[in-house]
Amino acid sequence: MLKEMVKKYREEKYDLNCAESIMYAANEEYDLNLSKETLKVMSGFGGGIGIGHICGVITGSAGVIGVMFTEVSGHKSPRVKEITQEFISKFQEKLGYIECDDLKKEYTNVKRCTLMIETGAEILEEIILKEKQNKIL
């Protein structure tokens, strides 16, 4: 379960930001076989891309969606855009915001963005399972 896996990567021994936590957890949970170099890509997206803008959980999840559902490129995989939009819409519906600064203000009592990361993991897993099921049908 992605939510449980993301908890592992939130431990202090890993010291990962929110975007990295999502990508590392998905890499392990879904056997994506991403290299250490590829995983480093998410390092700049934590903290709302470092300036409090779009939440790293969203950018990390968009990265996972891209890795899992892009066939050749973004322009040749229009479903990726739709899936990403669905993720963002559900995230905002559940938490009220998509900006890091807004989320941190609203959820000041949450340790290291735990609520946002776990909520994002739940939404992402739901979407991934649905997409995989649709491919089978």
C-alpha cells in the first residue's frame, strides 16, 4: 500500500522532502526500477519548488504519473495530463489548497507535512489502481 510505503520514506533516516518521499515510495511500491540519479530529480520540488508554491506532493505525484503512464512523450500521451489534473483536483478537494504555503498555514499542527503526503499517497494509489484496471478491461 502506497500510504504505508510513504511512511517509511518519511522517517528521519531518509531525510527526504515531500516530493522525494512520494517518488521513492512509488518506486518501491510499484517496482518502477528508477535509478538513484532519476530519483534525485525530485529534490528541487520540495517546499513548493523551494518557494512555497505548488505542493511537492503534487509535483512528486505528477512525476510518478509521468513515469507510469507516459508511452513516448507528454504530447503523445494525453491521458497523463488528464490523470494529473484528476490528482490535483482530488487533492485540492480534500485539503482545500494546492500551494505549499497555504497548506502549511492551514495545517500548522501537522508534523513535516504528514497529512498532505499521506493524503496524496492515498489519492495517487486510487488513481493508479483505477488506471491499471481500465487497461485490463
